[in-house]
Amino acid sequence: YLPPVHTIAIKMKLFVCILALAALALADPNIIAHKSVLEDYVVLDEGATVVTRIFNIGDSSAYDVSFEDKNSEALGKVTLGSTSAHWSRIPPGGNVTHTYVAMPEKTGDLGVGAGIVTYRAAVNGPVAVAVTSTIGMVRIGLVNELESMKSSHFIEWGIFSALAAVAIFVPTLRYIGLVSGYEKGVARGTDLHKALSKRKNQ
């Protein structure tokens, strides 16, 4: 025979175990993925670096995680890495990164779509699908176009810096000129200033 206190304690432990098992059963992975091109301006024949980061923001691990990028053909032939990857597990709160380099074959604004991520909530569970963010339009140009853009930016920043300097220095010089014309709040050269100076020298 168990005393009532012991019986309550055992029931509480069983209840906690049941809650824990229920929480594990309800916990699911939640995969989000962000895809981007590393370069702000892709130069023809120099390559575009495509980076995809996959995050598990869920409460349990994601298993059998696969990434496939079939919507970046516009960037040209892959010269480093591959457009697909696989991970056996991504823990809750974990993330992985996949990178490859493609070589564009033509200039212009090229459309780059999203990639596909598949995963399982359990080792032998059904397959779930997540879609990465979409990059959109990527500008592909020549080296001389990039240098021209950089030069124009330098000129713009030079003009901005000059205007900013004028806006700061002109009021400052005017203030210095005004302050130098007074002594202890009295304008120099006035009768009052002369009288105060004469009294000071006595």
C-alpha cells in the first residue's frame, strides 16, 4: 500500500512524462531558406556566386534535407560546386550554407528564380517541401561598365562631400567672424567697448 502523497507524486511524474511525449509528438521542424547572389554587380567571365542558407526554426530536427536549384540557368554554366546538396540532419535552431559559382555567358538583366528544399520531420516520415527566396533580376555586365559605375559613384560622392563641407564650414566661419567682433558680449570699436577697455587698463 502506497501513502496518498507517494501516489500523487507517481501520478505527477506519469503526467509530466505524458506531456513530454506529447510535446515531442507535436514538435515539427520548420525550414526556411534564403537564396542570394554574393556580388552586387556580376562581371561577365568572372562568375556569379550563388549562396543559399537553410534555417530550421522549428522545435525538432529536419532529416534527409536536400536542396536543388533548377531556376538559375540564366547565370550560365556552373564552374565551381554544384546546384544540389544533401544533409542527413539539421537540428532545431541550426542552419547550413550551400555555395556554388556560375559563369554568365551574356550581359543584361537576367532573371534568377527560387530553389527547392525537401526534408522529413522523421527519419522515415513523409517528404515536406520548402521554397527559397527568389533573387529576381541580376545585372550582368562587362568590366569597363563596372569601372564606369565605380567612377560615377566616386564623382557623386566627391560632389556630395564638397557640398557638405560648404554647408558646414560657411556657417562656422561666419560664427567665428561674429564672435571675434565681440569681447565679453560688447561689440569691438564701439564707445562702450572703448570705455570698458580704458577702465580695464587703469
